[in-house]
Amino acid sequence: MRNVTIRNLSDEVHRAIRQRAATHGRSVEAEMRAILADAVQPPDRVELGAMLTAVGREIALTDEEHALLDNRDRTPAEPPGFD
């Protein structure tokens, strides 16, 4: 976990966060974490894994098709040389 220090926060903003925290039954610190998480992880974001799962279900792969995809070469690629 990382620590962050926020400097020069106005009294009005701190008061608003403190009120919002009380409304949600959280500490000011927990409320700030929730605000930041909501800002960078909105609930309507597209999650790649969920999207790929939905596509797979929509096209209804057979077991044979799935086996073809699963049997691909998993050897790591060689990094490019810059000689």
C-alpha cells in the first residue's frame, strides 16, 4: 500500500469531506480513499476479462474450438536484437 500526502487542502474541502465521511460512516481517510477509487475506477468501466467472457459465450465455442485455442505455442518470444 502506498501513502499519499495532500498539501494545501482548503478548509472548505476538508469540511465537506469530513461531512461526507460522517454521512457514509467512515473516517476522513477512508472517505478520501473511496473518492479516489471511484474517480479512477468508475462502475461503468469496461473490464477486459468480462468482455472477453461475454464474447466467448455469445459465439458459443465448441469444446474442439476451445481446444484449438488452448493448444497454442506458449513459448516466450525472443526479445528483438539491436545489433
